[in-house]
Amino acid sequence: MKSKWVFRRLSSHLSPRTSLPPPLKAQNFRGAPSQASALVLDHVRVSHLLSTCGREGRFHLGSSLHASIIKNPELHDLGNEDLFGNCLVVWNSLLSMYAKCGDMRGVAKLFDEMPVKDTISRNTLLSGFLRNGEFEMGFGMFKRIWEGGVRGVDKATVTTILSGCDSRELSHVVELMHGIVFRGGFEREIPIGNALITSYFKCGGNGWGMQVFNEMLKRNVISWTAVISGLQQNGFYEDSLKLFMSMRSGSLNPNTLTYLSSIMACAGLQATNLGRQLHSIAWKLGIQSDLLVESALMDMYAKCGSLEDALDLFESAETIDEVSMTVILLGFAKNGFEEEAIQVFLKMVKAGLEIDSNVVSAVLGVFGADTSLSLGKQIHSLIIKRSLFHIPFVGNGLMNMYAKCGDIVESIKVWLWSLRLYEEMNMEVVKPTDVTLHSLLHACSHMGLVKKRMKFFDSVERAYGINPRTEHYARVVDMLGLTGRLMERIGN
């Protein structure tokens, strides 16, 4: 197959960035119209502006609004019984704005200054802590709410806590919340059940997620989608598709996210025929043009080896974004079209699209002896600029790229830098992961450092509690065999 497409329409395809309207000028925040504008900022408009500032990350505009609100008692005076409800909405909107902008110090300070707080205030603070990775603070806040009595915990509190549980390390928190759901009498609430299902699957509790689903007296499309998506994300592609088929035969119609998860399950199974059927259904329902569905279909075809179909979708797309470009780049890379993959990468850089670690790793993987070393060095600079070097597979890809291009000196420099990062992790008492071990074993293999490699391998389980996986042992056996030390090692 030959690449048959060009990027002439790339700039016109790129998604427009959302932005706020031009700043209001000479605005009188006390409500009196000025010559510049007759807009009266009441509680509703102020809350809407604060919401927009939080959504768009406009911290400075939001803090300016905060200053104007403080100058106007009608917008913030919680002591006025007639305005109490409206003013509390403004205070809570301020909390939400600061939280969404990542200023948790400002959130905590504002929360402490509030003379009156309600459940929304507490849930907003709680959500802010979890959204910004302050799990200890967030769970500490929840503990104080819970100790105040079950009445202080509402359905929003439960779903807020569950929304922050998205890793295996937090599986015990999901189990705790599951118990609180029963104690609080929320077990019949569909949104609570959906939140539990989602969190269980995100934290690796697949069996518990299925049990919650099976025990629900009533389910909605979100319930079904949560399980179908959860199974797909955890690699249970066949189970995910079976449940999807069961849903389609029932009374509930799948939504866009349901189809999206099912298409991704087809990609995981490389089930081309079923993927084509889902593509046909998506076209009939008019959801094919949805950016996520379109990108998922491209990815499905690329992973199934049907790159022509992926390219046809790409060419007909009304909008090209980072996701669709990345999918096509990875499709080229995985199907042996190295030059095309590099060209897509260059177009992405030129267009100013987001370049993440997966894109960099994919393009480094297509480098060979005939590939331009100067381009590789430019990618190296990009990696440093984007602060991607600390990601193990990016460092490995960079080291391999230099080695394939014949620059062993630079490859050694990259390895030494990786080794320095490892030593800094030790100095800072940061626990390395099995990915770190794999990266270092790979680096030592390139440099032929048998003793250094065996030192890493022998120490990680004792020092860090890391259980070597099959690929780790394979690396060690491969190197010992190549250096003629396999029998020597076994003899020891």
C-alpha cells in the first residue's frame, strides 16, 4: 500500500480553541450600567462568569471578579436574610473557580473565611482536593464530615469521593465507600451504583464492579456503559462485547460512549468484521463524525491492519485533532510505514499539536540506519523541552534511536543520564517501579554492563519489594547467553 494522502487541509481541520469573549470594559459591578455597557451583573451572571473562569482556567480574571464581589455587599453578604441564598451560591462559585484553577491554598482560605457553609461548600472543597491530587487532604476532609454524622454525607459527597478513586492503590477507599453507601441508605440510588461500578473497575475490582451491576434493581444506560467500558479498559474485550450485545437486545439504547467502548474492544480483539458492523451502525446513527468515535474507528482499523480504511476516515474527517493525528502516526509506525510516520510527526509539530510521550516513543521506534540523525537530535531537544525524559520508555526509545543511527557515544550518554535518574531516585528515597527496572536492564544490555545489570536485578526485590516479571528474566537470560555467562550464573 502506498500513502495516498497529503496534509493540505490540515490547518483548516484543526479544532478551534474555545475562549472567553473579550473582557468587559468599565464594568460597574454594583449593578449600575456604565457608558461602556448596560450589562447588570447580578448573582446569576457573576456565578456564570466564575464558572466560565474555572472551566477555562482564567485564574486572574476570576480573582479580579472576587475582588469586585468583595466590594459589593449585595453579592457576598451572608448576613442579609433576603440575599442569603443568592450570596451562598456566589461563595460556592468562587470556591469552585479556585479549585478548577488549581489554587487549593486559595480554596482552603476562602472556605475558612466563609461564615456559613453548606453541603455544596464542603463537597466543592473535597472535590478540589481530589481533583488536584491532594488525596490525603481530601480524605481527611471526608473523615471530618463523616465524624460529624451520616447526615453530613449526601449522595454528592459519596460520588465526589468515588470520582477521585481511579487507581489500585485506592481500592480500599472504594470498599469503604461501598459500606458507607449501605449505612447511609443510598444503595437504591442509580447514580451511586454507577459511581461504584466505575470506581471499582478503575481500581481493578472487576468482580465487585460486576456484582454491583448485577445487584442493581434498576439500571440506566450509564450503568450498562460503565460496565462495558470498565471491562474494555481492563482488557476483558470479549466480555465487554458480549454485554454490549445483550444491551442492544434489551429495551435500552446504547449511547455514544457505549459504542465508543465497544469499538475500542474490537480494536483490542482485532475483530475487524464486528468493528465494521459497529462502524455501519455509527454511520446510521449519525455519531461517526463525533471526534472520539472517529478516532476510535481509525485506531480500530489501524490495529486490525486495515490502514486503508483508517486513512479513508482520516481524509474524510471534518476536523483533525491531536488524537486522530496520533492514531494515524501509530498506525503507520505499527504497520511498517516508517517514512509516513515521520512525516505525520513533522506535520504535528509544525501545526503546534500536542506531542505526548506515546507520540515521541512511536516516532523514535521507526528510526533506522537510513534515518536522519539530525532529526533524531531535534526530537531529543523536544523531549527535553517537554520534560518527557523521565519517562522510562521515552529514554529507552531515545537510546535505541541513537544506537540504530550508529551514534553509540550519544546512546551511552542517554544511558548514563538514565542511570543518574535512578541514583537520584535512590537518594530521594523514591521507590522505583517494575518499569524502572525494565528500563535499566534494557540500558545495561545495550552497554554490555553485566555486573551492573545483575546488581540491579538482584537488589530490587530485596530493597524495593519488586517482583521481577517474565520480561525482566528474559532480558537477563538474553544478556547472559550473549556474553557466555549463562552456565556460570546457573552454577552459582
